[in-house]
Amino acid sequence: MGRSVLDFERNRREKIARNTKKRKNKKYNPLHGLKSNKRKKQIKSRVLNILNNNNFYSKILKIKNKVIISIPKIFCFIDNADETINILKQINSTIFDDTINEIFLDYSNCEVLGLDASLVTDIIVLNGIDLRKNFGYKTFLSGTIPKSEAAREMFLNSGLVKHLGISKIESPDVKRLDPFIYEKETNLMTNKVIEYYNNCLSTSGFILNNKGIIHFNKLVGEIIDNANQHCGKNGTWYVSGHFSKNPNNGQIPKGRLTFISLGNTIYESLKYNTLSDSIKIKLENQTKLHERLFNFGWNEESSWTVFALQWMISRKKTDDNDRGTGTIKFIESFTELGKTINNDIPKMIILSGHTHILFDGTYTLKYSKEKKNTKVIAFNKTNDLSKRPDDKYVKLLKNKFPGVIISCEFYVDKEYLKKIKEEK
């Protein structure tokens, strides 16, 4: 009798030890009741399918059935990409946890709210609420608003409370480009972007002339066409804009424009979908040039992402078209028009996968020494694509964004625009 009790106790302890080991080795997955293959097949949202296929979730802290997500001081892909992605992963995790019925988004410490981060938050939350509703899970969404005036303006006019229908604010000092236009036709969206930018310029008494409209139409059209085609057949894309005519402290009017595609990264698109044999050879040569730098905070993904920005590099490039030029021309034109009379230079980023590329005027497109008619931006002092870029401007992130973000900030300075109009 005594021996059987000891055996029972030993077996019980061994079982506990085995289960503990399994829990430690088990990969974190917040899907709980929604993780079954049957349920996953019922998910119709392209956004949520893309995020789940890329393991876009992170551990969350729960208090009973409630989760509090603290939005950081800088919630923006331009200035704080890694932390921003991690917060978005937490938000996505709460959507797929069927033990949660209340999500509290605390924006009280947020001083800088980027249009880019705000848009991705809204995309996840709106798709998530619909999903939970369809599966019969109750969701009570609550939170605080930013204390910073600039962040609060973004949040109320172009952010989550606007898209949830809670905020009815339509500030006369704000110009918006609504991201949730469901007729995602490239020509339509290109025209809307041009119209939005013209509305921003008009607040200072300027508009694009016919030549300017044709110029931007081509550049914006290629960016949107890239977003539409390169994200993959199961991907999706959005464009959003927010312009403030009267920023704080008498600052120059400032606008933001964000292109977001969810699906393939630039690297994935080049790696698996490149059509041109000549481009494949160029990519292979780029890998050979940088192989010695790999494993030192640099890899093939980041190398190719920078290379993709160069003149005439496109997965769809053939001998009879000029694809692969739109993004870098857009950068150049937007930077030129978006400056101020005091030479304040607007910021712009391209983020794809683990690669974050910053443009602030430090590194610009310059003619190549090898090819006189070709412009190159290598993000290093010698402008040499065989060398590693400056890691302040091309960063390898810990967190992956499953797609591509092109995010711009620009000024509309009346004095500067008057000056360049007179000069040109």
C-alpha cells in the first residue's frame, strides 16, 4: 500500500515536470480558441491572415479578461520603428485571444503619433473587431487620448476614434486623405493623392501646374502600382494623408503621407518573383559583394532592399520599360518641394521586412562614378554600393514588418515655395 502511494506521488511529479518542460519549449501562440485550422480557414480578412502567417504577435500582460497596452512616447515608424512594431504585435495578439473581452489602449504618454503607426493600428483593430464579432467574442474597446496637442490632433482627426466613428471632429485646419477607400484602383488612388497634395499646397496659395501634376502622377502611380502588384495575390494596401495648417507654436504647416502594403516584403518580392534574368544576376552579384559583411548586423535582405532603390532595379524590369525609377524620383522631388526657407528638410522612410531606411537629406541621389548617367544612393560617404551603408540611416530591425511602408513628412512653407517658383 505504501509503495503504491509513493509510486502515485512520483508519477504525479514526473508528469508535472514533463508538462512544465513542454510549456517552456512551446512557441508562444496567442490564438487560443481561434488557432484551430477550421477557425483559421474561416478568417476572411487578408490583413489578419498576413499578420498570422508572419507570426505577428507578442506576449501580452492580462489582468483577468482585460489587456492594457501602453502606447510609447514616440509611436512612429520614422523615429521609433522597432518598439512601434512590437506594440502593433501586442495589439494583434489581443485580437486573437478569446479569453480577453476588454482592450485598453493607453495613449496618455504618447507625444509623437505618426500617421504610419496610427494607420496600421486602425487597420488591425478594425479588422480584428469584425473578426471577433463574427466569431461571437465580445470586445469592449477603451483607452485614453494623447496629452500632446500634435498627437491628439492626429488621433482625433485621422486616427482610431475617427475610424471607429467616435470622434466627429472635422478641423478646418486639417486636410485628410482617407485610407479606407475600398475602390482600390491605382489610377483613382493616384488622382486622390495628387488632389490631397494640391489641397495642402493651396493653404499657402500654391497648386501644382500641369507639368507638376504629370510629373507626380507618374511617380505616385508607380508607387501605388508597386504596392498593388508586389504585395502578392493575397496582399492588400492603403494610402493615407494628414496635413495640419496650424501646428503648435507657430510652426510651418506640416503634412504626412503614408503608403502601406501588407504582404510580400521588397526582399521577398525580389527573391521569389523576379522576372528578369539580368536583374537576378545583379542581385546575385550584390550578395557576393556584401557576403563578407553578413552576420555583423547586416544580411542579404537589407543589402537587396537598398539595392532595390537604385536606378532601373525592379523585379518586373524588362528591356522595353523604365520601371524601377519611380520611388527614387519621388524621394528626390518630395524632398525638394517639402523643405523650408530655413532649410529644414523633411523626413522620409522606407521600411520593409527587417530593414528601415531613413532619408533626411544627409545622403542623396548622386551620379555614379562608374555610370555617368546613372544616379545612386548608397547611404555611405563614398556613395559606393559595394560598401555597407551608414547604420544610422539603414538599420536592421529586430522585428519584421510584413510588407512595405513608405512614410513621408513634408512642410508647406509659403516663403520657400515662392523662392523656388521665382528661381525655376
